[in-house]
Amino acid sequence: MLMVYIHIYNVQSSGCTENYIIERLYMPNNRTIAQKLTLGRRGFIASALAASAMGSLAGGASASAADGPTTIRIGFQKYGTLVLLRQKGWLEKALESSGHQVVWSEFPAGPQLLEAMAGGAIDFGSTGETPPIFAQAANDSILYVGVEPPAPHGEAILVPGNSPIKSVADLRGRTVGLNKGANVHWLLLKALQNAGLMMKDIHVSYLAPADGAAAFDSGRLDAWAIWDPYLSSARERTDARVLVDGAGLVENREFFLAGRSFAQKAPGLVRAVLDQLALLDRWAETHKEEVALTLSAGTRLPLPVVQRAVKLLPFGLSPITPDVIASQQAIADAFADQHLLPGRIRVADAVWHEGQSG
């Protein structure tokens, strides 16, 4: 049985109220026969529809359903792996026999998504590398649970085609727009540092993606730090020029995160999502044309634009390794040094250790 309902809730961000719609609740009533698939990529064992995805659920399914959450609420953005997982419906199928449900809600950017997670509105989601830094600095409500490979070409600092700005050094005294705490916040900081500048050397205008697009198109910004699909959209509709992208500066990883309380109460559901994402990544690596079609439909960007972006988009879910933690710690320390965080954080304290209750 498929049951559809709409629920609207508000999230406060930068003084503004934004409405988000939770679109779908899947309520299965049929059991399916599971097939076991094994993935060796990045050390993940993805037992889709069975042992790994369902083992922690089916092994204690009645206790899990009775004592823990019966629904997992997933936040996604317009672009990325979770969009594909939602479209394919694999997670719902994997959870059919356990009676668990999936609710999806869309967010304009990572900071807003993690704000909703901190407020208990969602349980699982994905963002770039910077939003978790700000979220952890604000509270201890999130955990890193997985990560995709670096995608440095997926974000950039744009300038108008006729702009006299030719290098990052030319941004001194200029107005640059970005979504505060998003992945491009780190891109801008790193690019400025490499050019011998600091954040105080420019005028920063903190804008959500839609507002940033309007400001950039109208000429109110000298430059705009933005990520895909907004990056590709801006280049498609305007003569925008890439001043610098993430290559050689930042990694631009996609992180998967879960609410700390949720991960402690329902580790089997977290594992089920990760296992399906591992399967999805394996599929996506060999079906990039279908990936582009799906993302083009979701973003309403021309297919050729999305196809070019997808060619540069790597897939391959992996756990949070020491080198990833070190990379995130370097970002956190850099923001703390700029007094952009309320205090210093230890990224390792926000990493999920499966099987541990703490």
C-alpha cells in the first residue's frame, strides 16, 4: 500500500522562515524474498534487501520496530546521491519486510538541512564538507556516517563574463555572495588564503542559493561562490565565468550524516540506508546517462548541462577514515582561526562508530 500525505513545517535560517514539504510516506504491506549482493568497493559489504541491509533489522526486527523508531526521515537536496536513492525506491523495498517507513523532504542547502536535523525534524541527510563543521560547533546532535569521493569541480566562484576581476586577488574590496556555512564557504576561505587575503578583505553577503542567484543575475554581487546544480544553472542562463573552482584547493566531499539520538536508537536503519547507497553508487558508476536523466528532471536543468557535470561526479561510498577526519579537522581549525566558529571542535567526536551505543 502506498500512502501519500503532505506536511509543512518551518525552519528558521538566518532570520528567515522557510517552508519545507515532506512529500512521501511509504507503507509496505508485502514481504519480499531477499537476494544477497556483495560489494567490495571501499570495504563496504552491501547486502541489499537481505543480510547486511536487513540483518540488523530482521535479526531484531520485532524489538527494533517496538522499541526504536519505525520511520526514518531523510533530508535531501536537489542534487546528489540521495536524490537518486529516492527516485529508485530501493530503500523502501529493502525495508518492506521489517515494516519500517521512509519519509523524504527537500532542502535548499546543507546548513538548512542540518538545522532541521538538530531540531529533530529529520534523521538522515547529506551535505558538503562545511555544514557539519558549523553544526557540530553549535551542538552535538549530528554524526558523520559515510562519505563520497572528492568532487572539486562541483563548486566554484563565479564572476560575470564582462567582469574586470581576473584573479582571486582582485576580489579585495569586492562583494562576494555565498550561503553561510555551506561547502563554498570553505572554498572561498581557502581561495582567499592562497591569494594572500582574508575574509575581512572582502565584503561578504550571506545568501541562500535562490537569493544568491537573483543577486548575481542582477549585478548586485561582484562574485558568487556556489555549487552544482546552481553552478551549472548560472552558467547556462548567463555569461558567468569561473574565476576558480575547487580543483587544487578543496576536496568538496558529500557527507552522509545522521542525528546522534537517532543513530543510537536505530543503528539498523542507518546501516540499511548506507547499504542501499553503496549499491546505488555501484549502479551509478556504470549508468551515468540514467543518472543525468534523473538529475536533469529533478533540477530542470538542460540535459547536456547535467551530463557534463555528472561525468565529473565520482561515486563510491566509504566509511569515515582517519584521513577524512583529519581533512575535516583542518577545515574546522581554519574557521576557528578566523573566529567564524563559536569555539574549537574535535571532529572525531562526531563520527559514528557502528555497534557502539555512546
